[in-house]
Amino acid sequence: MSDWSAGPPPKGRRPRSGDAYDYYGRGRERAAAPRPAGPPPAGPPPRRPGGPGPSDDGRRPQPPQRKPKRWGRRIGITLLVLVVLAGGLVFYFDSMLQRTDALDYPGRESKDTPGTNWLLVGSDSREGLDDSQREELSAGNAPGRRTDSMMLIHIPESGGQPAMISLPRDSSVPIPGHGRDKLNSAFSYGGPQLLAQTLEGVTGVHIDHYAEIGFGGFADLVDAVGGVDVCLDQPIKDDMAHIDLPAGCQELDGPNALGFVRARYALADGDIGRAANQRKLLGALVDKASSPATLFNPFRLVPLASSASKTFTVNNGDHVWHLASLGLAMGDLSGGQGVTTSVPFGGFGKVNGQSVILWDKERAAAMFDAIAKDQPIPPEVLDN
């Protein structure tokens, strides 16, 4: 044992203040003194596997802020694109319409009448048909163009019920510069202008719009909607129209539909019966074209719009949106909302050695006077 333990430390060994060595453990006692109670110092948070760790300055990085989705802006841009696309298609189809100076004939004096009046003509023009199409449609090789069907469509100004009046092609009427003859002769003599002039003079009704469609165009429209359904009370077999249809309900394709509206020699009432068949098939065509199966099927709607724009001949001032309003009115007619009839029949006669249809002058005058005044047609003058 050291003699240091028996007494005070030797001289020269006294502890110095501060960090001097303490032989008797006083420094150790001070170092082991308990610290005041309190929470442990905060350390870095534990790191989740795969998660973001603390940044260099000890702060937890914040997750990136997601920008809110601007659904209103997206919908607006989508609608704008659709509107621009639809507008482009409208002007494209409008540019494809064929136009003619049908209503601006010399010396036109008919005054404008209320409502909107269309002259709708189905011609036997073979223009644009090749040999195979002429054979398929049984169109023959006759030059020029004549009209097989004529209709006056009246759309009331006040939004009332429209009217579709058949004008039989064999009607006896006075034709300016040609005396009295069949109505379709006016078309042969002077085309749409003379036909419009003749009708305005006979009826007193101002014609606002003109639309004409030929053989090929009519067949294309029927095929574009996938055929039309008609129901026949009796079979129709007409060698001149190259048609042989059984009685009953059936679907007609383009060539058969064309033969159906041309047939008259196999009908007991001839041109009167043909006009009725034309109204029937036109109503079936409009009904099929305006059905959801066509309007919501682009594979039918686009070919239909394309065929209509390429095959219709309209007046110089007419556009595709005018045809759209005509289609809406005819949709009402096909749905039974309106008047579908023919000019009141007065009998048969002879003009230039040919059989012609005579109008009932009194009832016909009452019908056209009501149309010119934009009034409902009196029921007593209707021939169905």
C-alpha cells in the first residue's frame, strides 16, 4: 500500500482547478452526478423503408403538390373542337351541293307569301351514271332530263303543321309560252325555271326553295340508310319500271325503291297512284334517315350526308342548313304531324291527243289560297 493513502497527498501533488487529475475521485463524483429530469433531445425521425428521408438541414421534405384537375377547361376545349369539326363538315357538304338558277326566272312577279315553300322534284336525269349503273337502275339511255315527281312542301311560319302536296306530272296546266300541256312538259321545255314559273302562276304560291334529285341520287340515299320498309296492299309488277314486288311488308334497296316510285302502268289509278306511292316511300325514307339507328351511327350518317350533298341540285341561294329544315318538316310529316295529300282530283281529259289529269278547280283554288295565306288547309278539299 502506498503511504499516500495514510495521509494527505504529498506536496506538489495538489489538484489544480479545471481538468487536473483527481487522485481521490472527486472528479468522478462530479461527472456521475445525475442530470436534471427532462425529455431526451429530439433526433432525426426514423426513415420508412422506401420513404423520403430527412433533408440536409434536418427538415422532412414535403411531398410534391398535385395541381388540381381543370375539368371545366378540358370539357370546354373538347366542345370547341367538336363544334369546329361539325362546322367544317357542314361547309364541306354545302360546297358539294349542285346548284342551278331555278327561281330567278325573267319577269318574276310573284309576291312573297308567309311561311316557307319548297318545290321538290324527282327527275329522270341519267347524268353521272355509267353503263353498269344504268343497267342496274333500269334507267335506259334517254337524253336530257324530265320529271317523274313533283311536290310542294309548305312549312308554316308560326310553327304549325307542314303540308306535302303531290303535283301529278300529267296535270293539265297553262305553261307560259307553250299553251296548255302536261305539267312535266314545263320542265322539259324550260327546266326548273319554267316549272317554277308555271306553278307560281297556277297556284298563286310563292316558291322560296328548290331541290331536285335524279335517279342515281335517290337510289344512293335509300342504300345509305340501309334500305326502307314499305307495306303493299297488292303486288306490283311493272315491266316498264322493271319492278316485281309481292304484297305485304318488305324492305326495298335502292334499285327496287326507284322502281317502286316510277311504276304507274301496273296501277289501276295510274299517275294518281304513283304520286301516292312516292309520298309513301319518301315518308319511309325520311323516317329511316331520322331514326336513332342512323343519326347515332356515323357509318350511316356520314354516307347519308355525303350522298345527299352530292346528289341534290338546289337553287343558287339554298344551302345545306335549308335542306336540314326541310328534313325536319318532312320528319313531322312522316310521323303523321301534318297534311300529306295530292291536288284535288277533278277527272281525266285530253290535251294534244294525250290523256291528262284535270284538277278540281274550286277545291284546288281553296287549297292553294290557304297555303298562300299560311292557314290550315280546309279538310273538305283534301284528297288522300
